[in-house]
Amino acid sequence: MSIVLQAPSYVRAISPYIPGKPITELARQMGLPVEKIVKLASNENPLGMSPLARKAVEGALAGVERYPDQFDLIAALAERHGVALEQVVLGNGSNDVLDLAARVFLAPGRSAVFSKHAFAVYPLATMSAGAECIAAAAKNYGHDPAAMLAAIRPDTHMVWIANPNNPTGNFLPQAEVRAFIEKIPAHIAVVLDEAYTEYLAPADRADTVAWIRDFPNLLVVRTFSKIYGLAGLRVGYGVGRAEVIDLLNRVRQPFNVNNLALAGAIAALDDHAFLAASYESNRRGMEQIIAGLKRLGLSHIPSHGNFVTFEVADTAGVNGRLLKQGVIVRPIGGYGMPNHLRVTVGLETENARFLEALETSL
């Protein structure tokens, strides 16, 4: 019998996560110069990383022979959110925190509920823990709280919520999210994934971390990969009740966040000028892309993140023609959206390049 068959069936059933195509891969495939390629596929910050974070990372190079100490970043995050040190857990990107939560609360014989078209890591983390995935019907490509509540079964032990949602960009008003959590049984873990929360308009924001005082089953997860521009350093975090964080720490790798990531994240937290510039750049770029899509007669899903999902008749053909022109966007057929592509908001010149290439690719 093959050794492969000795792996649990639920592991063998997993379809691996497919990331956005790297620039270097497209360069090899198409024979294009790297500098001529525009990548708008992975929702990275086009402004790069915070200058303060870059300086901190460079300064931390001298200590990479030592194992990392997470204390300073945990302390900074605890102070920022008004919680105890014991209420913060760090991850190798927010994906790591999502996986930790699944390992703690899910197992064979249990199930987890998430919305159709939600982040691909939710079913991956659920299946890797041996639990069953329940994808509730979406509403206008976004979360439908009523459908998700109806999908909960006696064996459900986790509910995943992405707000704003990736890859659609939908946003559920904070009051509706809170009302939804209030209706979820207290024995079910609720993971509120807010990877794109810093891109929300000020009027849409809320102190969701404060909700943990009212909901012991709530885990709020955020990342430094998006607006902070530290995607390559891999650092995210979760905030919850101390007893929940204690469980996550029991299955967490001891040194899951490296020295450079820790230094960069601490500095990035206080680079308010960079955050403001990133938010404003995204707002302008979003307007530029939406105007271009409308000019081309293409419909899009209103987005509250740093990306726009739009509909085309021939996604494979359009995507292929964009790649030949050195423009990388994200096909999202794997999210049950075979007629859509997702484009990250880039710099003004990158957005213009995308729209020009798109026009010739339709």
C-alpha cells in the first residue's frame, strides 16, 4: 500500500491554496523582463513597506542569530487595543492564526460554517483539522447572516466571518456583524477576520476588539500584510479572551514570527503618515479602476478592500491575454466565481497599465 494512502482521507481531499502568480514565474513563462511586469493579483500595498518599518528591519539584521522574542510586539498590540498581554497571539501571517484556531476548535466529527465566496483558507483550515465544511449561501456575493445561522448544526464548532470579505470586497455593517455574533451559540468559536479593516472608510470602522468583553467565543484576527506593506515578512495576530489565546499558544510553533518581522511590525504600527498615505492612495486608485471598468462596460462588485472584483465573459481568455502583456490579476474560479477576475489597486501608473491592457484583452 502506498505511503500516501496512510495520510488521513481528509488531508488527501484538500486542494492546495493557489497564490497569485509571482512576477518571476511570469517572466520565465513569457520571456518578459521583470521590470516590465505589473502584479495586481495578491492585494499587496503598492507603496511598499513603511519607511519606519524598513529602518527597523535593517537594524534587526544584527540579531538574526538569536531566536525571536515576541514580547515587544505583543505588548504594543495589547496597548493599542486596550487588552492584556495574555489576550494577544502572533502568527506567521494571519493565515497562521486562522490555522491555529481551526486546530484548537475543530476535529473529525465537527463542522465549521463560512459564507460561499469567502476566503479560501477557511475550508483549507477546516479540512486540515478533519472537520466538515458548510458553505452558506451568499447574498450579492457577500455574507448572509441569516443563511449562515440557518447552516449551523449541532456538530458546528466554528463560524468564520471575513469583513471586508476577500475576494469579493463586500462589507457587512458592523452593527449587523455584532447582531449576528449575538445569535451564535456561545459554545461555537467565532473567528472575525479583519485583514482589510484599515481600508474601511472612517464611518464604517468599529472597535470590534472591544466586543471580546461581551463575547468570550470571539477571536479577532488582523494582519500586517495588507495596508502595512509587510506581506513578505509574514506577521499577523489574533485577539481574544486569555483562555482562548492560551489554547492557541499550546499548538503554536514557539518561534513562528521571525526577528525581522517582529521589528518591522512594531515600527509599522506607529507609522501613521504611511498608513494615511496608503489609505489615500488606495481610495484614489479604487476610483480610477472603477471609472475604467465602467468605461469598458464591465460590472464590478463594490469593494471595501484594496482590490476590485469584476465580471468578464471569457475569464480564461482575458486573463491569458493580460499575462502576455505582463499584467497579473487574479482568476477566482476556485471561489465559485468563474466569470470574475480580481484586480489589486496599484499605483496610478499600474492601474492605467492594467486598464489599457484590459481594453485590448476583451
